[in-house]
Amino acid sequence: MKAFLITLILCTSLPIFAADNKPSADVLGRWVGGTWPLEGKMLDSDYSKAMTVTGVSNCAWSPDHVFVVCDQSIIADGKPSRDLSIFAFDPETGTYHFFGLSPSGDRPRAGEVTITSEGTHWEYLTKTEIGGKPVTFRTINEFRTADHIDWWSEYSIDNGAHWVKMGGGSEKRQK
């Protein structure tokens, strides 16, 4: 469970930057290039453990520019791990999606990404069931510049009426 939550948080905190209000796959390419070091701290909660989290993401377009693929190296609680995140845009619905995979063979993660019209606030949402109860997780990326985001992760057990912070941090692109 801990690995699932750490992976969910890190996969969904990848930096994305929108330059205009019209949804398109081109937005995903804006964060291709350079490396994105991540630093953060998780808090003790019902679904997270207090720890330091660091990592680096390297992203590139798929050969036909349909997907953005991000290879991630993560250190959580002093333990290294690897993940692969895939981002896509559905032009029929105007919706962004993310998918996460790990070498351990855990069940793939999937969710939608909601973007404000000005493109500076991104919300990754995943719903699951834990112990027979529905739990919603979200990570918010607040873009300060094209090369810097602040992020935080939260969970809700009442379908989003109340949120409990699980941790947060920042990412700054190195070119």
C-alpha cells in the first residue's frame, strides 16, 4: 500500500505547463526536455508515512507524438524505486489521462488530469477502494513558472467534501 501511494503521488506530481486555454496533446510536450528533480516530504496520515521523497523524471514523446513517456527514479524513505508514467490526450473528449507502471508488476495506475483554463493549476485524481471503503487521492500541481511547480497530495474518505494533506514539495527543471 505504501509503495502504491508513493508511486501515485510521484507519478502525478510531474510538471506540466500549459501556454493556452485550448486543450491539445501539444501541452504535454511542453515538459519534454531537461530533467525534473523532485524534493518533498510526506506526513503521517491514515494513508501516508512521514518521510523524505526525492527523485528525477526524464520525459520524451513517443515516436508518433501521441504519448509522453516519463522514466522516473525515486527515493522514498531511503529506498530507491523506478516508475514509468505515460500521459495522453483524448481529442474526442478533450481529456488528459495518466498511466503509471512499476517494475514490481503492481497493478497499473490510471486517472484523469484536470487543468484550469489559465493552465497553472493541475489536479490528478485517482479513486480506489481500501479495506472495503472508497478513498480518493489527488495531487495538485501549482505552476509558479514554466520550470517550477509546487505540489501537494491529499486524500478524502467522503468523496471530496474534506481533504487531508499527505505531503508536498517542489520540482524545478534543469536544462
